[in-house]
Amino acid sequence: MKYFSFLATTVFIGSILLLSSCSKQKSATTGWDYNNAKTGGFEVADYAGQITGPGLIFIEGGTFTMGTNYDDPMFEWHSTPRRVTVRSFYMDETEIANVDYLEYLYWVNRVFGTDYPEVYTKALPDTLVWRDRLAYNEPMVEIYLRHPAYHYYPVVGVSWIQASDYCAWRTDRVNEILLIERGILEMDPDQINENNFNTESYLSGQYEGLVNKNLQDLNPNSTGERRVRLEDGIMLPRYRLPSEAEWEFAALGQIGNTVYERVLDRRIYPWNSHVLRTAEKNYYGSYLGNFKRGKGDYAGVAGDLNDGAIGPAMVGSFWPNDYGLYNMAGNVSEWVMDVYRSLSYEDMTDLNPFRGNVFQHKVRDSEGLIAEKDEFGKLQYEDIPVEDIVNQNRKNYRKSDNINYIDGDFQSTINSEDWIRQTEDSHSLTMYDYSGTTMINDNARVYKGGSWKDNSYWMMPSTRRFLDENSSTDYIGFRCAMDRVGSDDGL
């Protein structure tokens, strides 16, 4: 008790000191005033912390055992248990629903449909994924995506590329509305082609929009006003797909399974025990997720359907896990960021593990300025060249494309002399003879979790499968994630 009393006192005193130092608004290292035009106008934002973006839930990070802690009946051995740590982040409470994706399609068609109809066509989900040679599924082909009865069902038929594009679009729409709500921009429904709000284009000064009232600029040599900068902390980090480690960590929901740092139950599902049914008295016997119970049994017997969904169920159905996330063990499987390799769990770094890095930088003109945005209003990026002298002296990486690092590149081949003949071709087929002896290549993306079409084995968060990033199915959807900036404990 004395320890906790001392800790509380220390935290209280520290808070007072922090508040007092902030109130001074003066540099602790130079003594110069912040936010004072008379001393040059260097601005320090009064930042209260990251707000939670629309649809997101805060996921406090930490250490956990990533991988299978159960039998491997598939004998794939590609998820060997390993302790790793993930930083705190945010994740969507539910899967992206049809209505969410329809909003995206409407915006794309409104902005690009006249001059660039191919952008809209590229974004359309493949509704033909519902077809089966020996089943009648035409109603789902025709109505699942657009009929209001399915508005709040998870979108499917979306490839990894399309899911990533949606995340980028969502980032811009959320940041745009934040600026509108702050009174900085006005609503502009007439955006078209390259003249549309893009977060990076705005921050680089290549998008103006309908300005209502810019921020005050304290620089004595300025016009007195300026656009929002990253340093103001008004806009949010980008939405993206979660990494495989993040998805597995969030799905397990161990935050409700610990006392201090002691894990109470070695979970194999997003809940305690090996049982697939709830123990709540009012719902006793009901399944905790939407999955295929057995051959020919997708929902139970008429008059007493168990999970109530012969196909996908509405997002937000069933019980959430301890983070408050729905359907992390069923309904639809979900895309994650990672490129698939069978030994990823053994090779990757133990802090924020991820395979799939392709490092890029903004294209610049001959004067070193950021190049003009493209015809779609986005800044242009390019891979960092191997011959860049700056990269030659780095210790953490030497080239842009690191997808094959120690698993697919020349240095990881069985022929010891191959690494000497290394070229700039990062997509070498030296190890992976795609379509000949394997279906693994640099476009093989991981998807996680079980679906309405799978048996209970795939409901374990540690299971992993892969599919080409340009392909889609009737049982794979996605949800978005976002980085947490600042403290990892959410304070």
C-alpha cells in the first residue's frame, strides 16, 4: 500500500510540474517564448492527445505469444509460436460493410466518373465471386452489394489492392471533415478529378479547397495566416490494413485475460475455453461466431437456427471480444498487410513484426521540390534507388524492396554463389518457382480468421492463409487500422 501511495503522489506531483511547464510556453533549452510573434513566432501546438477516428477502437499494445498454441492438423507449420510485441494502435470495431463501400464507390464515381471512368471500374467489387458451378447463387450476385437489406453486411469480393485503396480514400475523407468541422475549410461538393482533397497534397501546398478561415501565422514575415500543418496535430494518421501481428493480437483480446502481467488462460479463440458456445444463461448454447458447423450445415435446423446466418451475418453480430471488436472469429475472413512467407513467424523482428516493406519517397523535381501531384490529386512516389549513396551507408536497409529479405532474395538461396550475382530485380523467382512448384510470390497476401464458409479450425486467430493481392472471394472482407501516436497506454 505504501508503494502505491508513493506512486500516486509521484504521478500527482509530476502532473503539476508538467502543467506548470506547459503554461509557461517557453523553451526549456533556450529560454525563448513559444507562440510569440515578437520572438520569431515558433509555434508549439496545445495538443491534448490523439482523438479516436470514426469507427475505431483503441487497442493497447504489449507482448504476446504470436502463433499456434494448439495442434496443427494441416501440418503446415507456418505459425510457430513466438513472443513478440506490438505497439498500441486503433482498429475498426466491425468489418467494412457494404454501405461503407458504396459510399466510397459513389464518391469515386462523382469525382472521377466523367473523365476517368476506369478509376470507378477498378474500385468495383467482383460480385461474380458468389457464383458456383454446382450451386444457385445468382441472387447474391445481383443484390448482395447494393440492396438495402444487405447494407450492414460485410463487403466481399474485394481484393487486397481494393481494400488498401479504400483505406487511403477513408484517410482523406476523415481529415477533410476534421478541417471542415474546425471551420478551416468549407464543404466543397464540386470536387472533380485532381481538384479533390488529399491529405498529403494539402500538407504540401498543392490543394487549396474552399477556405473558410486559415490558422493564424505568428511568423512576423508572413501574411498573418497559414494552412494547417502536421505540427498542429489536427489531422489523423492514415487508415490502413492491420499487420498480421496486429490483427492476431487484437483478435486474441488478452487484455481481458490477465491479472497484472499474468495471463490466466492460454486462448486459442478470442474468448476463454475451447468451447464455441456462450455460457451466458439467457443465450446458453448459442454459438459465439458465424461459421460452418459441419458438412452441409451452415446455420442449424429451421425453426431453431443457431447462428442465424446461412451466409454472412450483419456486422456487429454475436459477442465482441475483450477489446470490443466484433466477428474476429467468423463471419468473413479479413485481409492484412503482410506478404505471405511460411517462415515469417521465425524471421521477422520481435517488435511490430511485418513482412512487405517497400520503402519509397516522394518524387522531386530538378530543384528538389516535391513534384506536382498526378491527375488524380495524389503525390507521386518512387522506390528508393539502390545506387543512392545515402542508402549505401545505412545499417538498417540498403534497398527499397524488402519483401524477399532473407526469404526469397539471392542471399537466402541454397546456392552459395548466387548472392554474388545479385541484381536489382527484387522479384527474383530463384527460391519461389511461382505456378511451377508453388503458389507463393511477392503478390501473395495473408488473410486471417474464419468465415461463414469455414469450419471452426480457421476461427483461431493464429491460423493464416494467403491469396493473390488482385484476387477476391465471397468470404474475405477487411477492416481498417490506424497508428497510435504518442503514449501507448492511451493517456
